[in-house]
Amino acid sequence: MASFTTPVPPGFATLEAAHVEMLECARYGDSDDLLSLLSHPSTDVNYKNPQGTTALHNACANGHETCCSHILAQEEVLHLANDAGNTPLHWASTNGHKKVVGLLLKRFPDIDVLEKNKFGKSSLTEGFTSENTELIGSLLEHDSATEDKLLQGLPEKQDVPAETTHSLLLGKGKKVVKVRELEMSNADQPFTDENQLDTTGMSIWAGSIISGRWMAKLSEGGEFDNKSVIELGAGCGVPGLSIAVYGNAKKVSTTDFNADTLANLEHNIEINKGNYGGTVVASKRVDWEDKGTWTKNCSAIVGCDLVYSNEIVPLLLSIVNGSSSQGCKFYYTAPNDGRQGLEEFRAGMEQLGWKREFEEEAEEEFLGNPLESGDDDMAFLCFGEMKEKKFVNYIWVKE
């Protein structure tokens, strides 16, 4: 009896090799070679790599419209989630690719823009972080973003929240900072004015990785030796933990407001406790509107992406100025645009007598994959904004 062999696209030894190349073509925008591979009868348009990523994921993540169109034209194509629960719509929304989002919504009319990944984020949530108003509008107008779903409020508290712990290489050598992030319970209401409902600090944002690497570099150079450092709006605590692990600060106080965020922050402090040397590391609940909760006479203050509206500016100016001693430095990392109130904050610091000593776009060395595992796909889905936005590092000195 004659054996049957699956035909392989020309130029490839195996079908697996052809499928891997298909994903690479989609990733880098090689639309002609992608179309050639898709046209072969043996090609599986829904092929997944070991992380569950498809060609459609890669094309959408990088905004390659022609590649997306070729893939979406295949009758068998599916809108699949990868192993982390991210769909192509998640990745297109994260990176602000409005036209690609439009292609997906048209091709898959039954898509759910509120479907959450394993980090508790929906495509709508990711769209908000992209700050592309037209993209956000198209997601909000979709049939799946019903008013009932959007106004459901907080789900019942779970005993065991969805979680992921990352091992991060932020400085030189092999020292690792372990950081757990949790599912945001109100991920589709990211701009709530109620502090107790603000769970954005449960996730690790791209800016905190950049700040963490910057803090590691400064710490290794002795910047924080014997100093008392406070991190404002610490969330998962990446910058503060980086100072504690890579430097010789006297004390690092990581602060936030939300109770669940603080509990996670305390967990992250605990799992790194063998790497602090002589540095005391603690967490503290701080209400920017309540001066009684502030830490006073700090010699160094750290913050990352804290300004997102004009209303927050006076509060941040007040706590930075009120928590500091003469000669204190404020180290701040933020995107270079898309943050309402940033210019007002910069001007306010100077009016309060703070001199801007340093302002520089984040160095290339801060933008690479921070994961100890070296998993580039995981790094992209978790921290893809590092490559899509430009971040600036600032230092102000209180004169």
C-alpha cells in the first residue's frame, strides 16, 4: 500500500518549518512571502507556536495591515487566544493599531471586546492604555461592549486571584527581582475617580520596567547609598524593589492606597527578602490627600507614570514637596506624550523651587526583554508598550 506524505511548501524541509516562517513573515510584514505560504494547500493559517501565538497575532501586534488582510481572507482563519489569554485584538489594541482593529471587528462580528486575558485585561482595557481615541471609540461602540457589561461594577472577590510571577533581570549580573501581578478586578473602568476601586497597581506596566532598570543602573553606581527612598504609587513595586536589590539604600518605602494592591506589594517584598543586603524594605498605605499618612524628610522620591490628568497635578506636587527634605531628588519616568497634566506638573515643580537636573529619553538598554527566561513573546505581550511609546526619565532637585 502506498504511503501518503503531506505536501510541503517549496523551499522547506518540513511543514513545521514552513509554519514557523509564516509566523515570522507576519511578524515582520513580509506580505508577499506570507501570501505565498498561505496559498499552499498544506498551510494551517491557525498554526500556533509553543506560546500559542498565531500569524494573526503577530501581524496584528505589529500593525501590518496587508499581512492582516491576507490572513483574514482565509476562510479557515480563527480569532484565537494564546496561552496567556491574549487574542489578536488584545495585541492590536495594546499598540494602538486602529485600522487593524477595524479589520478584526469586520471579519469577526461576534468578537467580544470585553474578553479578558489571564492578567484580567480586555481588548477595551488595552485600548485605553494606547490612548488612541478613535480606536477606543470603535471598541466602545461594538455590540459586545454593552452598557450592562460595562456597568456591572466589581465582581465578587475571589479567594485565589489570577496571578503571574515574573523573574526580572533589571540590573547587571544574575540578580533577579521577582514580581507578582494580579488580575485587575475593575479592568474595564481604568479611570475611576474612587481610589479604593483603583486596582491598576495590580499590573506591571511597561513604564515601571523602564524605571526599574534606570533605578538599577543608578543604584549600582551608588546613587542611593545610605539614603531613605520612598516610591509613590508603587503598584507592584518594580522600581522600589530594584533599588533595594541592586543598591545599598538605608530604607526603601513602597507606597500605594488600594488595600489589595498593598497586599500584593507586601507579597512582592517578601519573595525578594533574601536579596536586600542591609536595606530595610517596607510597604505603607499613603493617601495623597491626607498629610497625616505621608513620610517626611525623604532624601529621594521615585515615581512612574503618576500624572494622567490635570486634576492629579496639585496632589502630586503637594505630596512630593511635603515629603521631601532640602536637596531631595525626585526621579520620575513617564511617556513623552499622551499624558494630560505632564506639562503642568513640570511647570509646577519649578515654581516650587525644584530644579530639573536631568531629562533624557530612556536608553535603548532599558527597552529590551527583561524576563530571565528570555521569552520574547511573553515579554512583548506583557510589556509591548516599551517599544511602542517613548519614555523619558527626569530628575528634579529641591533647592
